Amino acid sequence: MAIRSYKDLVDAEENGQTFFGSFRKNLNAATGANSWFDVTLSPGNPLPFYYASTPLIGAPMGQAANGGMPHNPPVENLGYKTYLKKLSITPLNTAAIVTGPMILMDYLFYYPFIDTSTTDEQFLDNTASLTRYTSGQGVSVMAVQMAGLLGSGNPTFQFTYTNQNGELKTSPRQTCGTAIFVGNLATANSGQASGSASNYPFLILCPEDTGIRSVQSVTFNSPDIGLLAFVLVKPIEQIALREIGSGGERTPVIDFFDLPVIADNAYLSILLNSANANVNAMPYIGTIETVWG
Amino acid sequence: MALQSMDQIISAITASQFNRTDWNKNALPTTAQVAGQWYDLSTGAGNPFQNSTHGSTANLAFQALSDTTTTTATTAATSGSISGTVFTDTTHGTNRFTVGMILTGTGVSAGTYITSLGTGTGANNGGTYNINISQSVTSQTITGTARPSGLYTGGDVSPSIKNVLNVSAYSGATTSAPTTLMLVDQVAMFTVSSVTTTGAQSFTGTQTLPRYATGAGLQAYIVPSVVMGAGTPTIQLGYTNAAGVSGRLTPSSPSLPVATTTSPVGSIIYSGTGAGKYGPFVPLQAGDTGIQSIQSINLSATMTSGSLVVILAKPIFTLPITTVGVASERDLVNQLPSMPRIFDGANLQWLQFAGSNTPINTAYYGSLDVAWG
């Protein structure tokens, strides 16, 4: 079964195959302008998730074990798929507010406590593997700052990974920005690197690679003191806050003509970019509606 | 087959005949963008990886471009070496080395690629190129492989037809707006390294287009693959139009396009404001709706140095970013009904009009959704 038409969508609604949830986050972080920031580590509802587990050992993420933004329970065993019906976000504070895109993503897998202070190759444990999007097609990886790194001298690193076809690759060189705060993406913050710039949210893969299945190792060419988590994610939908003091709404099938799938047991969270400095103490609330059929 | 109703689009999406791509491209890495000029972002850093095909082929030769195209350049036998992060092309072999090329050879570390030009200009003996991985490789044949690295849109889908549903773009960097992005399908290219030659130079090779076979809607633009010298010649292309009429010429009235001095890599050299400036495409003769093939390029004076690429491309859509920090979005089903088609093998890249002087490495992020049925 699947939703094939507007009528199917209406039928699913009338049959009660819908879910409504709400969330609240308090972005308790100082950042620079034009920084990408992972709200997963921010307090609120759902509870923050700190990517804190055994160092360098890869671990899957899922709603049942780890939480994340609310969505409906699994339906694939009933022959259904879940779709994003509506997403809305409203900021509460006009003093330190975000304008910019927010990307709703399914957080799939993470490697905690990658040490940025050593130039030794750090090997990552892949005893566990992806439980959703298992081939890695369309999966991206981002480097989330867990502690410390200030980005002095724009540290650079490379990593080895398995792409969507199961091939082992060595990544292009990645360059960290400067003035990085916990929750920032290390390669995507306001202190743009000189030479090869940063500020892409996701780490750069080799030519022709369209996804990533796992990360095998990380090597810093130039170190700084700090800790990273490498997080594998699947972007689902974006929503934009365009103006200070106003919220954003997205009804994908109506105003952007797509109907993103939310996998069973998805861990949903948001990556945002702020054109404004200091995303500190900016609370926002939001609602999420899903439909299945 | 085709998507012919709202319900069919929904059905295609939910049947996984759908692809979302998140992309990022950065502005020129070494030279700030100038307000009023157009740029080709494909050779910039970001995701997907930079396009390294521009300028990689033999002088004046036709090269078709698709998402899987590869071109190669080599040193002469046993005439390439690497010391630290410098690759030296002691005696050049074939074609031209470019930034972003993956290097291979006995003992060359996997994942090695050219990050910037040293003294090398693509094909000069003794030219050096900076690479990403420090290593020591003794003299041997070293090969560079270039790929276009266009936006991925889900692969080939024929006999289904693929259409763009929506697109978004954003930049929070200071003075990154206003700007306009244009998605193009790069269909073919011609390297022009003989930039000190004046008068008409003929292109070589059989020109069979991989897409848009008649040339309908195809237009040409010109960018450097190596920074240009001080010359400011006028430029005229001789071409066959989409109706198959040969002998067509870039019109000289009101003015032929005039190159800008010392144009950096990735800049469209005749774009800008004032007399003789156009953009992004070279103007066509009156009544023409596209270019089927290009027979010649005529530079009125030497450009002193550098290397150019003439690119045939199909504009897909434009997307303005009006304000720094404000995401720009287009729903091409409801908001601007068009659903532009993406052909199998499309080599999708971004052109950009700089509405303000824009710092080096300014980052743009966005997404692109397509569906097929």
C-alpha cells in the first residue's frame, strides 16, 4: 500500500492515520553568524542527545532507544509508509533570533569522541551498521563539535569511508573553521577557512560519491584541542525562518510539492544555519504532523 | 511516460521515484567576485566535488559532457614525480592537468588530487601542481582523471521522464546577496589554450551532442580554466544554429563581447556592466534559438596568457537570493509551474550572477528535489 493521490491522503486522514506532536528547544549556545548548528545537543523537549557513548565505537540512533522529535510509531509492518504532512516552527525571542534554513533530518548513526588533538589515524569501530538507508545512498556525514575545538589555524583532516556502493574511499581534505562552539559543525561555521573554504554543512565526499555507508578512520593533518562526533544523517525537508519575529510553516505536498518519507524508528532532529550571531537562549516551539498509508 | 497530474506526482514520490540532493558550492577561492559579473560555480569547492573537466582536453577539440564523463591528462613516460605536496610534470604527455583531477600511478596514494596550480598551466614541461596528500613518488607516468561532478539527481530513469519539483538556496555570508543562481546542464566544451592567437581558430572533432541533439535552447559561455592575462579582445563564435543553418556569427552590433582583463578561473570573461558586456551567454544572431555546433572562435587580440573553455549549456531555471540570511525557495509545480525536465546523463552545474562584490569562498547551500514517472 502507499499513498498515490490526494484522495489517498484525505482517506488516510479520515481513517485516523495521522500523528500530531510538538517540540521545544532552547538553543543554549553562543555562535558566530552564518554557523551551522546541531540542535540535537540543545536542552528542551525532546531531551538533548550528546553523542556520548564509548569513544570511537559507531552506534546507531533511533527513536525507540534515543528519542528525538516525536513522530508516529512504526507502520511498515502494516504495509504502510509514514510521510511528513506538516512542520511548523515559531521562535519566542526576538533578541537573538535565527533567520535561515532549518533542515529536518533523520539521524542514523554516530561515532563519538574523535580527538582533534592528535595526528594519529583514529580507527572507528563498525561492529554496528546503519539500520535505515542501509546502502548509504543519499546519506551525508557531518562533524559535530562535542567539546573544545577553537579552530586555531584552521585544522584540516581527512577520513576514510565506505561509499554507497561499498567502495572504500579516502575523502578530500576537510578544513575546520575558527571560533567553534559546542553544537557547531566544525567545518561549517562563521570563521571561514582560508584557502579551501568551509561552511558546507556536510563533509565533502570524493567525486561521484552520492552517499556514505560508514566511516573507517579519521586523521587530522594539523591538530587542535577538542572532540568531534561524526554523525551520519539523511536530510528530509527544510523549513525557513525568513524574518526576525516570524515563524515558518511547511506543508510539503501543498507548498513545496514533495512528500518526504519518514522511516520507521527515525531519530528526527534539526540542523540550522543562523545568519545572526549568538544563537544563545533562543527558544523555539514547533509542531510536526505525519500521515501514513 | 510522464508525470501528467498532481496524483501522478504524489504516486511517483511515494513509489520512491524521487530524489533529494543537498548541495553546497563556494564562490571563487582566490579572487573576490565583482558585482555585475557572472560566474561558473562548478569549479568551486563544496558538495558535490569540484568540476575538473574544464580545460582538461586538447586545444580546440570538442568534448561531450555527461554526468559520467571522464577525461584524462598524462605526463610523458617516467616524467612525473611527487615530492611532499607538489606534483611535477617534468615532461608533459597528453591533454591538460586541471584543479580537482585525481592522480594515479604506481605508488601514488589513493585519493590524491590537484588542489591548486603551482607553476603548471596544464601542459607546460616542468609545471608544478599542489596536491592534497604529502608523499614521495619517484619518476614515472602519472595520470590525472577529471570528472564533472554535477548535482546527483537519482541516476538515469529512461523511459521515465524526470522533472524538477522544487529547489532552494541560501547564504548567510556577508554581501552574498542579492544574487541569482542559474542551474544549467553542461552538454559540451572546447578547451582554448591558444589564447595568444588572433583571428578565427577552428574547432575539431565530430560534434555529436549527448542531449538536446538539435541544439534547441543550448547557449554558449566562456570561462578561464587558467587565470587570463592582460588582453581585452573582442570574442566572436562561429556556429550552426538549432535549425541546422551554418555560418552563424556572434553579432557585432551593438558590440561583440569584450573580455575582461586578468579574468580569474570560473568568471564569465565578457560579463559585467557597460559596452561589450553580456551575460551569462554569448549573444546569438537574430532569430536563433540555440546552438547545434560551434565551428570557430575568433579573438581580436592576444589575451597574453591563460586558457579558456567554451561551454555549451542548457539553462534549466533561475533562482534569486534576494537577502543575506533569507532562504530562497521555488516550488516549480505550484508556484512557478514549469517542472523543467532533467535528461538522463545531465551534467547539472550552477552559474551565478553576483549582485554585489562577494568575498572569496562565500558559501551557498541548497537542495533540489526531482521526481520521475
